[in-house]
Amino acid sequence: MVKKIIIRCPKCKKKMKISDKPAKYRCPNCGEIYKYTLLKKTVAYPGKIVAGVFQTGRDIVTGVKTKYTMTKNTAKYMKQVKKNMKADPNWSNVKKEENRMKEAEKGNKKSFFDKFKKK
């Protein structure tokens, strides 16, 4: 699909919408023929590049701010978690769960002599 661009008629200065390919276009208001050439398209192109560079700069700044905020919030959270763990080491059931898993593993282990026992 060909992009549309808006230009001003050189004669009547009214806006007209044309496709972004070099060709001749007639102004719908005054009937003047406007020749959109590859040179005119190329001259308009650097403006698009500059706009793209500024948009990329804004995106980078926004990304850095977001990463900084997320990192700061994570650090605050980890500080709070560490503080809670010092105050009460059993505030989460992590240690209890680890001990329970160790107990379960001990119960499932077979000894060397179990191989020789009759069933």
C-alpha cells in the first residue's frame, strides 16, 4: 500500500493529499498540475530521518527511566524482605519447606542392605 502525504499547492497554497511516489498531481482546488519528483521526495526525506532520531532518543530516555524505576523498586523490596527475615527468620516457610523435603528424601532412600532383604 502506498503511503499518502499532504503537501501545499504552489499556486493556491491549499493542502492536497497525494501518494508518496513521484508523479504529476492536479490540485483539486485550482487545477494546477504539481510535479512530485524524486528530488522533492529526497529533500523531504531528511526531515523524516530527524524526526525518527528524536523519537529514538525519546524512546531511549523513557526506557532508561523505566529500568531505573524498576531497579529502584526491586531494591526497596529486597531491602524490606531482608529486614523482615532478620526480624523473624521464619516469616516465610522456606526453611520449614526445605526441612520437610529433606525428611521426605531420607524416607525414600534405600539402604545397601535393602537389596538383600526378602520381600
